[in-house]
Amino acid sequence: MRKTVKNKYFLNLGYLIIFSLFLIAVYYLTIFCCRTYFAAANQGSNSGSMTERILSREQSQTRLSEQDNLDGGVPCLSSEIIVDDKPQIFSSFFDSFASDYLLNSAASTLYRDDLAAAVYFPPRYTWEEESSGQSLKNEAELAKSNSLAQNKISDFLEPLVISDRRCLGGNCLEQTGKHLSYQGKPLALPGEIKAADVVALTIGALDTRWLLGLTLKEGDAYQGRVYIFDGNKFSPLIFGDQTEKISSPYLGQFGFGGSDTDYLVIYGAYRGEAYRFQAATVTDISTFFDFRVMATGFRPEIIKATNGRVVNWYIYSSSLGRPRLIKLWQNSDGKISGEADYQNIFSNSGESASFRLVAAAADKFVLLATIRQDNMETNRVFTDRGFESRMPGELIYNAIIAEPGITIKKLAASKLGSPDNPCSEGKLSFSTDNNFWQELPSGQNLNQTFKATVENNYFLRVDFPAQTDSFYSPFLNEVLFDFYYQK
């Protein structure tokens, strides 16, 4: 009897083990079938959009980082696809004007600005020593203005060493290190700043109020805050989206300039941040202050120069041994739309410079410069007469394909300018012989086919129309041309 019970026990245990193994096998078989089904469905879905995926990948590769794009452009980024059983290769031609190696400079009449990394009409200006007669005239002009005090040269690496003083109508705000005074009496910093690690403090003046800029250390990064001071209290400046601060991995100093109703705030660092404030409107113009223009960083001073409808913004460096002069200009809609860098006027990088506006006429803007070097000061005059824009301008590229035996089968897309700064006035044209040109509309899927009469003869050209306003030029910072070709 005991043997029979024991046998039944082992028999039931065996059935239980076999049944468990069966359930495990069913479980893994179900998972395998599901994975196989969804993988097949996903593969079928992806195969139907192969062209779009390749094109998206190649176009994203053309938007290079600043470190990878110092050579100025990408003559050819390609990938092969099969269309109607014939290989066609997608290629993207991209130029950001960081250098001129893609350009036929001898045949071009437009000007390429190396530091602004852009193209515009050739600038017209002079940089001359100041005569004694001109000096007296300039001093008389400066004496008429009480809105600006003397801007002292600052130290970018030790910003709290040098003091500053800005006066409006006899009322003066003064900064010494981390401390402020107003009308000779100590002025406390805003309450939320008292416990912060302040590494830079700058002040500026508009028409009837002052601006205070603070750079705070936050771990390995920096925070920037700006306050408006009306003689009684501080009010935080809002940069947009209810944001009262900016963040940057780089040490920087604030600079200010303009009028009460239209002014610029620039955080001068290795990569700058800049904003334009017009009534309730805040516009981010940081695109004009990238690492090339900022040249490792400086404290910016801003001059707003106006004559009728023409408005120029001159930004210069007040930092020791870091001379800079930059101009921003506006289009007919009043939007800041272009930038010129005049770094080549300085003969020595050890110079320090400060500028004053002394004339804003219909045909010229005149700035008086004080140049300091080796404990000596000299005066020079910068006269800005706008651009050589009375005749149309051309930018000619070298052949855009370096490989022989190429036939372009389809023009896919073209674009002038970046998303922040589209160049709607410029016209892009395409040629197969560098003689007959076909204008290309900006956009996608151009659906045009060309074949060069001579191998490797495919060219691009950009045209700017002539301008009636000598102080305006179209501004171009990117060219993109996509196409398909066969070998």
C-alpha cells in the first residue's frame, strides 16, 4: 500500500513538472511571435520612407557645430539611394562664410565679413587721425550732452577692480567694486542679490534711468541679472517669458545703450547674449554675438545713432587690451537685420578704445575714438558712410562639384539666410556653364533637371539688388543648395 502511494506521488510530480515546462515554452513562443510581427511591421513602415530618412540625416549633418564649421562651408555631403533601379545620390552644398575657399572672390563684388561670417555690400568708412581743429569741434559737441559721463576702460578678467560713474541731469550713479552709491550716498544692492556671489557689476545710463548688470557665480556656470534704477528703487528687467535672469557657462559683463523706449542689453562673454527692449517687446539678437565676434569676451558699450529713419547701433569694447567696434543696422521695418565688424581698424591688439558719437548726418555718422596704449592716448575719427550699394552686387561660387563625370538629375532645395535671419532680398541662381543663369526659388522640391555641357560645370551665384538707402544692405549668413546627381 505504501509503495502504491509513493508511486502515485512521483507520477503526479512528474506531470506537474511536464506541465510547467509546457507553460514556459508557450510563454517564450508567444513573445517570439509578437516581436517578429512588430519588427516586420516596423521594417515595412521604415522602408517606405527611406528617401526622407536619408535626406533628413544628410541635411542635419550640414548644420555643423561651431568647432566643425570653421572652414566656412560644406561643398558636398552625400548618400546614395536607389530610385527607379538607378543610383541617385543626394548632396547638400552649404556655406556659412567662415572662410572664402568656396568663393570666386576675384569675380564677386559683395563683401565677405570674416568675423561676422556673413556677406553684404562693401562698407564705406574712413579711420583717420584727428586734426586739432576737429578736436575742438568734437569737444564742443560733447559739452552739449549731459546724458553720458566719461566711460572708463574696464578690466574684463578683473571686472570689480575699476570703478564707473554715470550721470543723468546732474544725478549720478557710481560703482566701486561690488558697492554702489547714488548722489554720494551708499546704495544697497537689490535684496535677492545680497547673499549671491557677485563676480562682475556694471552700470549704464539711458535717457532718464539707469541699468545695473550683475554677473553671479553658480557652481561652474554664471547667472546674469539686470535691474532698472529710477533714482528711488530697483526693478528687475524681464528678458521674456517672465525670465529675470540669463544663464551662461562663460564669464561675462553686461553692457547697455539706447533710449528709455528702445535699448540694447548685451552680456559680453565668449559667446554673447543680447536683447533689444522696445516698450513691451523683447527681441533676442544673440545671433549677432557669437564666439567669432566676441573674441573671448569683452565689456560692451552701446551707442544708438539716429538720423531720420536711419538707425545704427555701434557696439565697442571698453575692456583693456581688447579693442572692438561693431555696427548693427536696421531694415525698413525697424528690425536689426545686419552686422559689420570693423576689427581691422585697430593696428595693435594691445590697444584699448572708447568711442563717442559726434555727428549723425544724412550722409555720415562720425565717432570720435580715444585710443590708449602704453600709457599714451591718441584720438582718431571713424566716419561711417554706409555701403557701396548703388549698383547690384554679385557673389560667385567656384564649381560646386569637385568630382568629374557628374550629372545633376534634380534640384531639391535652396535657401538664403538662417532661420533667425532669412535673406529675402537676395536671389540665388544656378548655371551649367557659368554664363547662362537660372534663378532658383527658395524652397523644397524644385523639380528641375540640368546637364552640364562640360563635366563638372555646375555653379551658384547670389545677387543683391541695388539700394537707394546708402546705410542699408541685405545681409546673408548662410547658403544652402540640395540636389540629386548621378555618376
